[in-house]
Amino acid sequence: MIFKFFIPVILLICAAFSGCGLDTKGNLMLEGTLERSWAVTPELAATASPLFVAVSNTDDFSLVISDPLNTIITLVSVETGADNFSIDLTDDGVSPGDAVYLFAFTDDDFTNSVPFPGPGDMVGFYINEDTLSMAYVLEDGVNSGIHIKLNREVFDYSAEVEGTLRGEENGDVFLVAYAGELTGMDFTDIDVNAIIGYSRIKKTGTCQKFTLPIIPYGFDAPVNDVYIFAILDRNGSGLIDEGDIIGFLSGDDGYPSTMIINKGTNNCGSIEFIMDIMEPSGYDVHLRGAYTLPDGMTDIDSGAVFIIVSDSNGASNLLSSPLASLKTYYQVPAGQKTFDIDLSLTDLTAGENITIFALWDRDFDMDAGGFPVMNQGDMIGYYIDEANLSMNYTLESLENPPVTIAVDKTHYGTQASVRGTVNGTESGTVLFIAYTGEINSLDMTQIDTDEIAAYQSFTKGSGPMAYELDILPFYTLPLENVTLFAILDRNNNGSPDAGDGLGFYADNEYGIPSMITVPSTGVTDIDINFVMDISDTPDPGGEPMRLIGDFEAPDGYDENSPPIFLLVTESSSMNILDNLFTSLRYYGKLEPGSTHFDIDLAATGLQPGDGTEIMVIAIWDRNYDGGFVYPDAGDKIGYCQNKDDMKFSFPITAGDNVIPQSGWDFRINRTIHDHNARLAFVFDRGVLPYADVNGKNIIMVAIQEGGISTDLINFFQIDDIDYVIGLQTVTALDVDGDGNFATDYVYMDIFPFIFDEITVGDNFRIDSIYLIGILDENNNGLIDDGENIGYYWRRTGLFTYIYWPDKIKMINENTYIENRLNVLYQSVRFSSETY
């Protein structure tokens, strides 16, 4: 038995010890009382076993056992039945100001030989319960008021815990094995009588092994539910106090976990220092509120509900390292749904942001106690500021507004992540949100917070940043229809607001945010680009600016149909889907069946009267299933246009902007097709000088025959722009410098949206197409009167040729385009005719 180490030391230190325990007073005295605690069995408490008090120079009781010769200062006996003691230290080599440590024990089988505690005896320690210190600092003269409670039964076993300390910081470390209940984050409030292992070591490396002896007092082996924690004594006070950093034996979820202490050697693995011990701020404003349960539940049927208060990074650390953000937690009494949390023992102050969680720990053992741990089957809820789409709650200086937290999310035990790269050169805090609901506007604060499937923040440098976003385990997998977006939090307030950058994942040619599916294995290569800034909210006192109007809806659209979305961009091109989000200023979903809109543009960043022109687009997303609108095959689209002037944009003014104005129309009359049709052709300068064509911009128009005039009076004029199936500005460039363009192919895309009056056959077949080019002499990107035109041609005559516009034909003799690269048989030749 390990207690036999007492034998030699007692022989050396105490050739004879006092039988009365009341020494004659000297210059340095200890006086105190002894108590046999109620915690000891009645049989033990009723015995009159010999009782001894020892004074040592260390609080490491395992060291006292292993090296009594160098640790025991003196040992005295206490008279039978006495409940007090007096010890003279005058001649024992200690002085005022020294720290000593006292413990008392009974020796039931003592027979005037050497005393030591054996199985069935009792042991007690002097502990200052205010500071958790076992040290008693000597003063000159009589040191009185010492009280020792003998409340630990001695058991017959030997045990130790082995493990590894990890981390960069080094210094003195307290190792503690604790078999009691942890009821909060105040580690000075633990039950000192449940400490079954205590040792000090000096940490000198990033990876240091340790051995923590277990003292077999108070708990018999095996000892269940034992916490192992290590405290790095940063300030060298010898106490567990403010500024120290603590680490735990913890599970994969980051929460403190317990172990069973068996006889012999027990391995606990690694412990890493993760949480600072807080200095109480004295902030005396409470946090009050209530939690609610899902519909149909009036009270919990197992476990307990905890309110967890963390710092502003609590949401990001919830799954990976919850203790790194934890400030305090509160167990709501059974049968109660309200809470009132005293924050004065935390380091929180007015003005700080916190995160608040309500955890129903359904398998929490009320008898064993301990930390609340979020496991599969548990339920959770959290505070969220829906007005600002932020999980931060700002503490007030006088009174904190009460909060209500809905405990409505079940932990399914799922684990999956989204990984990728955030591109861009701008640095700062990036907020990531994975969202499974509808996105009905560009105001990110208007999303349904119940549909947020992940929420984390990362710090981005000046280059691309790799990220891994953990999906919250409150969703079953695979998780479908997930929109991932990122907010560059330029003002560092933790919420998306004016001036912040907004980025998305997009895997389509239009740059429109794409939805993803997250399987149980996770998903990779989800790269994000910042494409726009969040605009300001409307200024109630600012200049009003509204867009009001109606559009003509297609057949089949009613209040039971999928939604129509209205978009406002700064673009003025018919290529409306190209890089849509880079010019987007407004995005909104209309009420079911509605064709009328009245929207506020004051928060779009548009300025009335500055010359900026807007384009208004409507998209009927007929297979909409969440996220952003995505125009794909079968959807319909339309835009406000002036067909006579071939204009698609107009200036915005203060006040009411009513559309469509006279000469304009707004109809959803085009259908989206899934195709990759392109035209490939070469230019021929025709009658124009080489220098007038080479290097110049040409506005190319592909138009079906229903929209163009070929008569001699209105030679090759566009009559109806609805029939335009392609519009693109290209450059005529003599790449090889041979004086012509015969081998310099130019490529042109065909619109994905085609006017409903145009027949589209199988494989995207469209017949009877003309191709014209307008020489953009003033480089304004518009088709202006007087600019020279070229066209796909045919010619007549024998000695003198006359060139006429003709329907395009391919080198394979097809007279129609289809879903492929369509290479034209003839060139586009410039003429003397002007538009």
C-alpha cells in the first residue's frame, strides 16, 4: 500500500511526538479545530480512532506520500475525543511569511508505532474555500482560526493518470482530477472535497507527458465521471485565478469529457490549453429571458435545459471548439422556462457582443451533473437578431432587453462540410452563410433565419483564402438546394449591411448564384467571388425614388403559379443575363399572381438625375425551388423596351418612375432554351476602305425573318426587335496582316431566350435567320442612324455583281441554325448602305 511510505519519514522526523496535540506556546504557533464530517459514514464518525495533524511544505499530496522526508515539517497527535489542536513551529525551520499545508488523518489500528492512514481511516485537508488554496501563510505569533474537516474515507488502491500536455505556452501547471459536478465556469467554485488528484509540473515544451497520481481518499475505485484538467499558472500566484489558461480532457466535440479511474495506470490522451480563466468584470446587469419548446410540447421529459452564453464568436466555435468562446452557462430549474443569469462573475462588460444558446441536453445525468454537452437527439435554439441577420446580442449598461429562444432544432448527429476558396484581394472578416430557403430580395437581413444551415466567420488576408464551412448537425443529409454566400464585413459589426461586399458561388455562365447539394461526405471546390456591395437602407428623410408599373404576363401565370422575380440593373444590353449580378441594383419576388409592382429604389445605390440608366427585367422561374432566381430551360423572361428606338434602358428620376412609358412595352414573351448554339463567320470589307474596318467594333445582330425589312424602301431595317436572337459587339481584326479577313473567324453567341412567336424545333433548330453588322463608328455601343452596315449576302449578275442580304447558310448546306457551332458559308460583307 502506498501509505507505508510514511513509516521512514515519521521515524526520522518524529522520534517522539506529542500525545496531547496542545503544545506549549512558542513564537510561531498554529491553532485550529477539527471536524469529522457528516459525509463520512456514521460508523466511522462514531469511532474514537487516534487522530493526527501533519504540516507539510507542499500541497502536492502525492509528493508527500512519495517523498515524506523532504515534505513533512512536523506531525502531532490529538488527544482522544479532542476537536482542536495546537502546533509549535518555532524550531521547525519555518518563518513568518512561509506557506505551509495542513492535513489530518485517523489511524484506527495505531499501536504506538508509526501512524499512517489505512483503509477505513479518514483524511482531511485545510483548504481556504474562498481561494481554493491549501496554503496557509504563517504570521508571527499565534496563527488561529484554522479548520480541518475530516471527510474523506481512505480506500485501498493505487492509481494514476497519464497523458500529454500540448500547446505553445510553457510554465507552471496544476494538474487536477475532479470527481465532482461542474455547475458553471467559475472554477473557484468547485467542490474541493471532490478533488482526487492534484499535482504540479513545469511545462517546458509543446508536447509534454505527465503523470497525475490519484489519492484514494473519498472515492473508491473505479471512480466514475472524473474530469481531468490542467491550469497554466500564467501569473505565478500558485492559485487558480484570473489570467490563467485552462485545458480539459475533451471529446471530438470540444466539450469537457469525463473518464473512469480504475486501479493502476489510466491514459487520458492529450490536453490542450484552450480557455482563459476570466477576471470578473463586476458587470451587474443580468441577462433575462425565456425559452420555448416545439408546438405540442409543454415541458421537457428528460435531461435539463441550459442557457449558454458565449462571446461573439460563439456561433463559429459551436461545433469545433465551444469552450474557446464560452463565458458562462446556466441550468434552468426543472419545470421552469424563464432564466435570470448573473454575469458579474464573467469578464463581460456593457457594449460587448455575446451569443446566446438554449440547449436541451436530453441525456443529461441530473445525478452526475457536469457540463452540458450537445449530442445526437438533443435540441437547441439560439438568439438571432433578425433585423440585422446577426447572432450577436449587445449587452446594455442599465438593463438588457429580455430574449426568447425557440428550442426547435434537433441534433441529428450529421457531419458534413463545404470547402472551397474565397477569391479576391481584399482582406477582412468574412461571414459565411449556407441557406436553404428562398431569397426574395438583395436585403440579406430579410432571409428566413430558420433556414440557415451554417454560419461561421473567417479572417481573410489579401489573397485567396481556403475555407471549410461546417454544416450544422440540425439537418439531415444530403442537404439539397443550399445557397452559399459570403459577406465581407468591412465595418466589422458582425452583420451584413451597407458597404459590405457580397459574394456567391456560381457555376453557370450568367454568374447567378447556384444552389448546391451537400452529401454526407461533404462537397469541395465551392469557390466564391465577391460580385457586388450591399446597398444602404432607405433614408426616411431622403429623396423618394420609386419604380411603379405593370407587365404583361404569359398564359398560365396565376396566383397558384411559381413566382415571378423583378430585377433592376444598370445594364443597357439585350444580353441581359451576362454577368447579371455585377450590375444588379434591385431583386425582388412579386406576390403570387401579381403583374403590378411598386418598389422603393432609394436603397439601391442609384442616384436620380446622374445620367445612370436602368433596365427592368422580369423572370418567371417556373421550376423555382429556393435560393436565387435561376433562369433555365422552360422559364420565361421579358424586359421593358422601346422597340422603335431599340432601347432597353432609361434614366431614373426622383419621385415616381412609372413604366412602361409611351412607346415602350413590358411583356414576358421569351422562353429560355438550354443550348450552346454559336455562329462562326468572317468579315469582308466590301466597298469600305480596309482602314475603316480593321480593328473597329461591329455590332452584330442575328434576327429571324419576322423582324426585318428587306424591301428597297426600308432596306434591311429592323422592324421588330423581339425577333432578335443574338446581339453582340465584336472586333473585325486582320490577325495575320494580309490585308483581308478571310481566315479571321469571329464567334457570336445566340441568346438563351427566344421570342415565343419564333418556331424552335428539335435540337434548337431555328430557320430563316439574317445576320447583319453595324459599324459602330462612334464606339457608343448603340446602333445609330448613318452607320454603315454589312450583311450575310448573295449576289446576282454576270460581269457586275449586285450584293443582296440573304438568309444565312452553313458550310454543311443547312439553312438553319441548331445546337452546335454553326459555321457560315459566306462572309459578312460591308456595303455602302447605312442604317
